[in-house]
Amino acid sequence: MNQHVSGAGQQVESTAPEAATQEFDALTWGAEEALKALVEYQVESLRFIARRTYCNLEFMRHLRHCAGWQDIVQVQQVWFKECVADYGEELGRLAGTGFQLARSDFTPLQSLMYPPNSGR
């Protein structure tokens, strides 16, 4: 049996078999990989938001220099085309990140679930 220290500082005897440790390690590995994926998506999303915010500010600056409605319409059309292109590119980047994460190496998980001496 394993001995663990409880929150009160007392030692507690564990009735869980050693095999449960492997499953716990596998769950921990899975949680770590999920956290890494979330961080990757957040970083990419924040980069995109920052880029789009900058482009929106530039759009506002260009609008200030428009002499008439025709200029405003032209600036809006250019901004809209760039915006649509940016969103399309971002969708591709997010999909690429997803594919990259899906191709990750599951060897560590296999060694956790099926150690060489397990006989499975």
C-alpha cells in the first residue's frame, strides 16, 4: 500500500493498487497536452486580435483623411476585403494548429498505459 499525506498533514494509507498510478499518469499526461493545446490556440487568437485591432485603427485613420463619400466607400471596400482575407487566413492557421496538435506523438501515453513489464 502507498502512504500519502492528507491535507491535515496526517499520513493516510492508500488502498489503490499500483496499477491505478499508471492510469493517473496517463490522465495527467492528457490534461497537460490539453493545456498545451489551449495555450497554442489562445496565443494564435491573441495574435490575430492584435493584428485586426491594429488594422481597424489604421482604417479609422484613413477615414479621417477622406474628402467625400466616394473616398469613404473606397477605404471601406479596401478594409472589408483585407478583413475577409485576414479572417480566412486565421481560419487556416487555426486549422493548421489543430492538425499539428492532432499529429502529436502518443508514445509517452502508450508507455504510461502499457509499461514494458505489464504483460498486456
